[in-house]
Amino acid sequence: MISVILVDDHELVRTGFRMILQQQPDIEVVGEADSAEEGLRLIRSLAPDIALVDVHMPGMSGIELTERIGRSKMSTRIIIVTVVDDARFPKRLLDAGALGYLTKGCSANELVLAVKQVATGRRYLAPAVAQQLALATLDGHSSPFDVLSSRELEVAMMLVRGKPLTAIGEQLSLSPKTVSTYKQRLMEKLHVDHVLSLAHLMTVHGLLDSPNHHVGTPSL
């Protein structure tokens, strides 16, 4: 029996996935979480075979959750499920330790196939994503975000959501001064001087869900 937990801040998404997966005689959904923080607690306590994880959630991101699981050497395998199918983003998450990558537009059959395949230790990529990754590799195409560390990328994601430096610091257990240093460093690396410019760059490269994603200006 393959044990699965669902980590997504949208209840309808979790409900849809649960309804699909629980129809399989060899898959059991053992828990759900509406945040990465709660997902991490469930993974630690339940040690499921698979965690289906959204990238963009309030609080800790799916990137950080994936990396924490990888660093802790826990046996749970991560499948990322997101609306973002740009090749550079899956590459970053696969580098962080995810074994699967699906878009939320995937079919029920593809979801089940991904869970079963990743449960055996094999990687599963949505066909469109796999094709983009292959083309990106062939073209030698890189994203400006490749130069950021995972922490810098996470800070960037929070900045474009309008989170103030103090809130980012509390969430990541960093001082506001350290967060400010990360902000300055990532802005310099990306050659942008404003959060709106950062948001535009993230949209162009597929790191935001849509061009209409809410962007706020962080305050100190």
C-alpha cells in the first residue's frame, strides 16, 4: 500500500486529489495539510511514502519543504504539483530533491501514474515539462534565477507577495538585517532595483502563477 499525504493550501485541490487517489486499491491518503509547516509535521510523524506538494503556499514554500525533507534524509518522496510548468522552475525543484513534477492540469490517470512511479524510486515528469527540460538542456538556456541560492529564491518569492522583511525573518528564523542582506544580494544578482521589477522578471520566467499575481511593496 502506497501512503500519501497532500500538502496544498487549496481545499478543493486536496479534495480532488483525494477522490482520485482513494479509488486506487493500492494507494491510501493518510493525511492532508494546508501549509508546508503542517505538511512537514505530518511527514515527520506519519513517514508517508509520497507527499504531493504545492509550490506556492502562504508561509514556507514548497521549495523549502522539499529541501528540508532532502536534508533530513527522510524516506518520503516529493511530487511537486503546481500551475507553473516553466522548465527552469522544475529543474530547481528537482535539484532540491523532488522526484516528481506535475501541473494541476494533469489528468487523473497521470496523477495516479506519477504516484506509483515515484513510489518505486523513479522520477516522473509531466510530458510537457520533460520536453521543456530537454529543450532547455539542448539549447543551453538558463534562467537568471539559476544564480540564486535556494534561500535567496525563497526570500524573492516572499518579497513579491508583499511580505515585510520582519515577517520574512520571523518565518525563516532570520534577523530582519539578514533578510535585508539576502534581498540586497538577490537584487544585485538579478540586476533589478525594485520589487515590481523582480515580480515582472519572475513572471517572465514562470516563477509566479500568473501575470496578475498580487504584488505588494514590502516595508521595513
